Amino acid sequence: MPFEKIETRELTSYLKLTRKEKSKLIVEGFITIGLILILYYAAFLIFNRILVDSPEIIRGFWFFGDAIISVRGNQIISLTPFFIIFLTTVAIGTIYWRLKRRYKQMQLNHIISELHYIAEGHYEHRITTDFGGDMEKVVDSIHVLVDSTVQAMEDERQIEQSKDELITNVSHDIRTPLTSIIGYLGLIEERRYQSEEELLKYTHTAYTKAKQMKVLVEDLFEYTKVRQTTTPLNLSEFDMVQLLEQLVADFELEAEKRNMVIEVVTSYESVQMEADTEKLVRVFNNLISNALKYGKGGKKVFIEVQKTGKEAIISVNNDGQPIPQKSLDQLFDRFYRVEESRSQETGGTGLGLAIAQSIVALHGGYIYASSDRNLTRFVMHLPLKQLAEKNND
């Protein structure tokens, strides 16, 4: 159906018809009235002719008799008031129905025009006219569709931006050790070393940088894997308290080197859970390593285990230097490091906490951090049981 474009500014809280549209409605009304009058006059002539030729037929047909027509001899003189009221009601109903249908067509033209305006790139625009009835439901559905489309476009834009940032950060972190590897191997290739000791120094440096690249690649692979919501979990029943005590035992030697004490603190002898233990061990290893590495000046690292309702609450705490408040909100961003420099010797790959957050989310939980002068805490909320669809069949 062709439609007339209108300016969006002409639309207010109610539909304003253009002068041409108002003229069309008036013409439509007069045409309808004329057609009704013509039909009534034709029917009057036909019934009058039938009455003249076959009076017994017309008398048998009008079972209401004199309530509808007044007859003198073999000719219809006039319609009774009752029948005139009936015909007038029918005429008014017909006119109203035709004008209403035409008005809805005009409303539809306005909606189509507004849709074309939105499709031209004005995605923030909304059809503000109050149509009412089914047409209002159509407009609301259009708004929902536009909102979802805009959100999908925004999500896609953020994904593209995220990909660009990921490539930039990975390129930066790979380029630094790769430059060192190429540099030292170049010195060896050109035999620019004075002794075997210097040669071993070059090879050792290249080897160390290569291991840094390997760690980054492995972390990047793990990050992309756990970020997918469809990543399966290898679920098993286990005791969270026992698992943490085993992990703490593995870190006791490193804690002693840093003059720190590490322990599990809980009032529960056992907390039975269902989860992917391999992935959770990755989370705890990262949190404990960070607590030991960055808890400078601290004396202890302790892991608290609590249970409330259908979830376990595990926190990894240290009493070392607090994390700056401005950094707390960005701790779980990929490649973010609290240190100003991006040195991997001190800051790692910057993916550990992002991986931890994704693993916790895969289990249907969440993690957050808090820090003050007394304590830095990384708190996890994990459900005790997993949904059946999380299982890797």
C-alpha cells in the first residue's frame, strides 16, 4: 500500500491528521451517505414496483406489516417512523464503520512512515502517538523489536571492541618477550659472546622469555574457553574443606619463604559440594598465589569457608598492603594489573582473575574483592549443587 511521508515533528501525544487526510475522511463520509441514499431509494422503487405487480408477495414478505411501511392501494406511500429510525441507525453504523476503517489505514500509514524514519538510522526515535486498542499493541511490539535490535547492535559493537582490545593486549604482551628472544638468539647467531658463560646467559634469558610466552598463550586459551557459557563442567562430589587443606599444604613452603603463615579457617569439618574440581583448583591457585605474591608486609594468608542456605562462601584473605580503591573495580578485567608497569615478572599475564571470575560464573556463582588497611579479601559465592544441564555427559 502506498503511503505519504510525514514529518516526525508533526506527531504529538495524539494522532494529528494532515489537511489532506482530513479532506479524505470528509469525502469518504459524503460518499458513504450518498451510496446509502441511492441504495435506499433504489430499494424503495423496487418494493413499490413489486407491490404494484404482486401485492400478495410484498404483504407476505413484510411480516411486520404496517409497522414498516404505509400502503395506500397498491402503492407505498411512506416508511413508518419505526423503520426510518432503523434505517437511520444502519446508515450511521455503516458510515462509522467505513470512516473508522479509513482512519485505521491512515494510522497504519503514519506507523509505516515512522518505521522508515527509524530504519534510516534514527534508532533512538520512538513512535509517541497514542493509537489505543490493537494498534497500540502493534506500536509497543515495534518498540520492543527496535530496542532489542539496538541492544544487539550495541552488544556486537562491544564484542568487536573487546576483540580489538584483546588483540592489542596480546600483541603487546607477546612482542616484549619475543623481542628479547630474537635479540639474544641474534647475538648467539652472530657469535657475539665472549665466553661460554655469556652464551649460557643469553640462552637462559631466551628460554625464560619463551616460557613467559607459553604461559600467556596457555592463559589466553583458558580464558577464551571458560568465557563460553556452553563450556561443559566435569562435575564431581567432593569436600571443599579437604580440597582447600590440600592446596594450603602445597603452598606452605612458598609461604615460609615469604615469612607468612597460610591456613584454612572454618567451623565445618566438611562441606560437601558438586563442582568441577579441576577448574576450581585453578581459581584457588591463582588467588592464593596472588595473596602470597602481592600481600607485601603481611604475616598471614587464611581461607575462610562458610555455608549458608544452598551456597558455600569461600574467601581468600591476606593482611598485606591494601589494593588501591581505584583498582578494585578493574581487578577482574582481562590484562589489568595493579602495577603501573606491564612487567610480567611482577604482574603476571593479567588474565588470572578474569579466568577465575569466568570459572566461578560457569558454576552459577560470583566473586568480588574488598580491601582496607586491615584485610584484603577475595570472596566467592558458589552453589552447593549444580544444575543437571551443566554436567558434561
